[in-house]
Amino acid sequence: MMPQLLTVRVTRPHGRSVRIWVPVIPIVLLLAPLLILAAAAAAVACLMCRVRVGLAFGNGWRLFCALPGTRIDIREGPTTVLVSIR
């Protein structure tokens, strides 16, 4: 299942936090023209490095679909950033 929602929470030093919800599908649809160019560039890079293009794209898709449930915590001093992928 592909990711549906990306949640970013930033906690600032004085306890104030900002939470941002980013829907993945509308962002992918908006960036589709750039994704097509990126896919073409990746295919050329695979051919130059003698990697099978179908296998590379299949593994990339599997990695993308495995992202739901991923949590990334970053703490630097008093600031905390939490990224959650659902």
C-alpha cells in the first residue's frame, strides 16, 4: 500500500509545536511532469551503469510502498522534528 499522509511535527524550545499534514497523492499528481523526467533520467543512469531498468524501478516501487509506518525523530538541542509516514 502506498503512503497516503505525511505528518511533520516541529517542537520549538518554548514548548510551542507546529504540526503539518501533507497528503501524498495530490503532491505526486502535481509533480507528475517532473517525476516523468526523473524516471527518464533514472532509466538512462541504469543503462549507463548496466543495471536492469525494470528491476531497478520495481525495487524502487517496493521501497516506496514499504514507507507507511516509518517514523523519523530528529533532536538537535531544544528543537525536535518528528516525521511520520502513514
